Amino acid sequence: MTDNSVNKRKVLAVVTNYGVEQDELLVPVDRLRGAGAQVDVAAVSMDDIVTLVGDKDPGKTVRPDLTLADADPTAYDLLLVPGGTLNADTLRLQSAATGIVRSFTESGRPVAAICHGPWALVEAGVVADKRMTSYASLRTDIRNAGGEWTDEPVVTDGSGGWTLITSRNPGDLEPFVREIDTVLAAGT
């Protein structure tokens, strides 16, 4: 990433306090911050965020910047929704999280979701007519919600008045983060 592409952009990452896939949160957050973006991590509570590696092994602990309830989605340029099965399954049940997703999509701001992260978008009712990817086990959920699922490392869909960036798993982080950078640099 180049410093000019995301410098001074604001990104909101939404997670629960347990089970987010470590690299799906930390790699984009660290890369974006390193490029000059302000990235805030919002969790259900101000308790530490316990990440996991491969949905089972303990990962790093992260301190949230704010809670989902305290996040003002209108203050951000892009929404990041990391995966991790436990994180994503719990996150989609948080009305504050689905409300944040809807705020971004209704106002035409981009959303980037990886692995199981798209579950929050399914729950928010915003994937209809969107071409996207995810962890393979979400394929049927996405199709049932009206989305078009495909098996690719990264998919960007700018239809419907807002941009959606999706990837399948931690192995796709390089193209995922590169596409986030591209979308932020374009200001869409």
C-alpha cells in the first residue's frame, strides 16, 4: 500500500470479543494504519478481544477502541468485517453490528468482508444481487439471501450504489487488502 492511497481515511472494523480470526483482523488493521489510515476496532464490549488462529488456537489479544453501540458509522469511509466462525456467528446477532452494516450500504460507502464476515451482511439483508465470495460454507446462505456466490480470492462488486469487497479466507489477505486500498484510494 502506498501512503497516499489511504492517508487520513477512516476505517471501522467490527468484531465480537471472542473468536475473530487473528490475521483477518490484524493484517488489514496493521497495513491500513501503516499507510496512514485511522482504523478503529469496535467490539461488543470494551473487554479485550481474544483472537483465534484457525478457529481453535489462541491468538493475540487486542484492545477495542470503542463498542459497537458507541460507534458512529457516519464518521468512517469503509467498514471492515473480519471472519472467524465464532466471531461472525455471534456478530450477526448483534443489532448494533447489522445496523452499522446497513448505515454503510444505505449511504453508498464501501464494505469489506472476509471469510465468515459476510454472515453479518446476510443478516443485515444487503447481499441481494451482489456478486461475492466467502468461506465456502456460507455459499448457500449467500445464495438464499439473493447474492451470487463465486469461488475467487477477492471479488469487488460496485453495483447497487455501494461497493462490496469480499474474500474467502486468510490465504486471500494480500489481494483483499490490496483491493481495500484501491477502493479507498478511489474514494468510492
